[in-house]
Amino acid sequence: MIFIKDVHLAFGHKKLFTGIAETIGPKDRIALVGSNGSGKTTFLRMLMGEVVPDEGEVEKPDYATVGYLPQDGVTAKDGTLREEVAKAFSGMTELKEKLDEAETKLGEMDPEAEEFYDLIDLMGAWEEQLASFEPEKMNSRIERVMTGMGFSLEDIDRRVDEFSGGWQMRIALGKLLLQGPSLLILDEPTNHLDVVSQNWLEHYLRKYQGSILIIS
Ligand SMILES: Nc1ncnc2c1ncn2[C@@H]1O[C@H](COP(=O)(O)OP(=O)(O)O)[C@@H](O)[C@H]1O
Ligand SMILES: [Mg+2]
């Protein structure tokens, strides 16, 4: 689904990547480990397209979505928590269009190719996402995920600016889970979670439809 092709990157004299070649499949579970400053965050930002390699490339078909929880520094400012995380569903019209586009593309693809099956997997996940896009289901999904993140039902209708930094990260993580990108990237997500929410997240991710790349 995502192809990392012979990527090189250096900052000044510090060489971070010297020829990385990897493929990320639609249901992969990847853990990224390395010492501080080894380039983990930079690698994720490269997958997001925020950092461009010096050599090589990251090839991502436009039907694949990538969602990223940064290590820190996320703040939501306006409205209630419910309104903020409901924005996760604003891409539904777009998703519907992508699904139509993918269907056309599927018709033109070689049914023997691995990509053909990757696309079918992705489309299955999108269809499920679209099916859950009914106002009633949307609210119950919001409540399920946000209580999983440790918020009470009353919290969900409080203003987002009432929450502190650590809770802001939980808001961002919840919103990301509700978005359900085809590749979910989490940079040290447990830093901001207590044990109960960590366990909840572990269970939730086990059933996650897409692929997951995690730094921990
Ligand atoms: N935009 C940048 N410009 C210059 N150096 C950078 C930049 N981003 C990261 N670095 C350097 O690259 C190295 C890897 O950083 P990072 O990817 O954050 O590591 P990790 O997440 O593994 O701790 C660090 O030495 C950092 O200072
Ligand atoms: Mg980092």
C-alpha cells in the first residue's frame, strides 16, 4: 500500500536514513523502535509527506489515507469535545467519492496483482466506515471511543479549551481513531494515557481495520 523506495535523509552531517526500502501492507502491524534522536519521528513525518527525503521516495496511492498522532503539542480550541471529534466524520463525502473512484480503478486493474487485493481490503474498510455514518451511530461511536480515552459522558459536552495538555492528546487520539485512516501512525501514544485507557486502546487496536505503525 505504501512503498518506501531507497530513502536517504540527512540533517547537516547527521545521516538519519541511508537507503531504507520497505513496503507497508494494508493490515500490517509495525513497531518502530530506536534510541532517542535516531529519527523515528522524522520517519513518521516522512510518511505523512511533511518531510521530503534527500534521495528516493515514499510512494502512496491517493486512495490510501494516513493519520498521525504527533508526540505532543496538539490543542483544540473551539466548541465542545463532541463537536471537535465529530469533525472526524467530515471526510465522509470525500470517502464516498474515493470509494467510487476506487471502484472504477479496480475495474482497470490486473486481478492477479497484489495491489488489486490491497485495494479490495481498503474498500471494505471504507464501506464499513460509511455504513457507520448515521447520526445515531456517530454519537454512540463518539461516546464509546471518548469514554475509552478516559472522558466521562458529561465531559463530552464540555468545551475543549477546558482540558489540559495531556487530555488534549486524548482528544486528538480519539478523533484519529474515529477517522480510521488506512495507515494509523501513533508516536508514543501511551505517554498521555493511564493504564485503564492503555488497555482499552490495546483492545481497540487489535480489531483495527487498517494498518498500524506505532512508536513506543
Ligand atoms: N527539521 C530538522 N532540522 C534539523 N534537524 C532535525 C530536524 N528534525 C529532526 N532533526 C534531528 O534529527 C534527529 C532525529 O530526530 P527525531 O526524528 O525527532 O528522533 P526520535 O523521534 O527518534 O527521537 C535529531 O538529532 C534531531 O535533532
Ligand atoms: Mg520522537
